[in-house]
Amino acid sequence: MKVRAEAAVLLLAGIGHCLVASHARAEPAPVRVTYRAIEGCPSEEEFLERVRSRTLRASFAAPGDLARSFDVALERVNGTDELLGRLEFVDLDGNQAQRSLRGATCDQLASSLALITALAIDDRGAEVAPGDGTPPASAPAIPSPATAPRNAVVVPPPSRGPEPIVVADSPTKRRRWEIGANAGGLTLFTNGFGPLLGIYAEFGPFPPAWSVRLSAFDSRLGAGDGSRRADFAANWLRLEACPLALGFGGHLSLLPCLSVDAGQLRAHAPNAVGSTGPQSVGWASVGGLARLKWLFDERLVLTLDGELGAPLVRRSFRFVNADNSLDTVVDVPKIGVGVKFGVGVRFP
């Protein structure tokens, strides 16, 4: 009877120890999640709400309480359009751990990090994201002692560590718009270097690759003086197609482009004797240009263009003297060159 009493005491003590340990494991440890992200990403409140909706046993600590820390950061990769998300925390074994993801959209990347944070809080690193259609891996069967051969040693399967969660980048590319203004000069419609001003609108993918731009230009130039003075003005539209962009370091890129111009060239000699008023002719040209583009703070765009063009309409402007002789004022050149500086704003 004494032996049975001692066995009962030991059994009750073992059961109590198991219940206490089980209760300790079930009791959620308080956690604190810090979140930093660039402009345009979900706010801290939105991110924490996504974590709460995915965790099974999280208890978020109040300010000043001791808690496990989970640090989340969302930033751009070396100034490019690619996004990098990082999670740093200390696991239940006291080891420093880090998870990182890359993505194209901030909202998608934030949702993926919220899921990984919830899994890390619950210590469910071996689980996969819900809805991915991956069936759970079946564990190798362990032969029971009854079916195992005599003298055989039953070895349990090796433990599996946490499996990485892979989040694929979205293949969809966003579209971007850019509007801006140009200033420079060119020798495309006169034999002098005429100043020009222009505005433009550009469309293309994000990150930049090809682009299409529509510009409107105005250029004015005077020649001679007194009664021999002539004023010239050109107004034209330009359509540019840039098939590719060569990137240098994330912020700097070089774009080769083709252009087509169409507009009007006007000449006027207001002080000439017998002047018949302004003379206008149609204007067209084709050309090519090289554009150096620099992106500042993901929004402001600075460009420097060097161009070469060939007029499709060539005219000469002359004064008619009293003896019916002609004095040439301007000849439209066969080839023209130009350079211009631009400032634009990209959105979204």
C-alpha cells in the first residue's frame, strides 16, 4: 500500500507539472511591432491591423512594458524603383533572425511582411501563406513497436526547420506620366542660333523603359536692323519615340529618341519699304536626339538634350531692292543642331 501511495503522489506531481508547462506555453508573450516605411506605403496603423488579423495568439504590449520586439522597414533599393522589406526579431530560442522581401508595389509588400510578422509572433515559421494551394507535406511513417522487426531500432524522422516563405513580385508594371518645360536653342530653321521655349507631356512604363513624348515649341529670332531688319518666328509640335532607357546607378539614364516636327515658319520685315506683311510657310523636319535624364527624389526630373535634325521644307527669305535685285536674309539649312535643358514632374 505504501508503494502504491508513493506512485500516486508521483503521478499527480507529474500531471501538475505538465499542466503548468502547458499553460505557460499557451500563454501568449507580449510583443511590440515597430514599423517604418517610405511615403505612399500603408500607415503604421494599417500595418498593425494587418498583423492582428493574421496572428493567432499575439498580445501587444503597452508602452513601457517588457516585450519581444519585431522591427519592420520598407524602403527603396539603392534609389531605384524596386522595394525592399525587412523584418528583424529575436526568436523563442534567443537567436537574432531576419527576413527580407523584394517587390514592385508597396501595398503588396506590406501585406506579405504582415503575414510573415504574424507567423514569427506565433512561431509558425514552417507554415505557408493561406490560399497558395500548396498541400501540407506528409511526415514519414514511423513503424510501431508491434510491427517493427525484432531487434530493430526505431528512429524518429529528423526535425524540419522553418521553411522560407517566397513572395513573387507582381508582373504588372504601372504606367507613369511626366509633364515639364524646355529651354534652349537650335539652328534648325535659320542660319542663326535661335532660342526656344517649350512644354511637353510624356508617357511610359514604371520603372522607365520606353517612352513617348509630345512637345510644343516656340522660337523667335531677328536679323539685320533698320529698314533691313527681318523677324522670324517658328511654332511647331514634336512627337518623340524613345524605344529604350539605359540606366546608370538608378537615378541617371540615357535615352536615344527619334522625332518628327510639324508647324509653321513666319517672316516679317516691318520697316522695309513696300513690305507686304508677314510671310508664312509650312514647316516639317525629322531628327534624332540623345536625352540624359536625372531623377531626383522620385519626383523631379532634369533632362539635357542634344539633337540633330533635317528640315523637310527648305526656303530662302530675301529682300527685294529697288532695282529688283535680291538680298538673302535667311536660308533654311540642310542640317540643324540644337541643345535644350528641361525640368519635369513625374506622377504618380
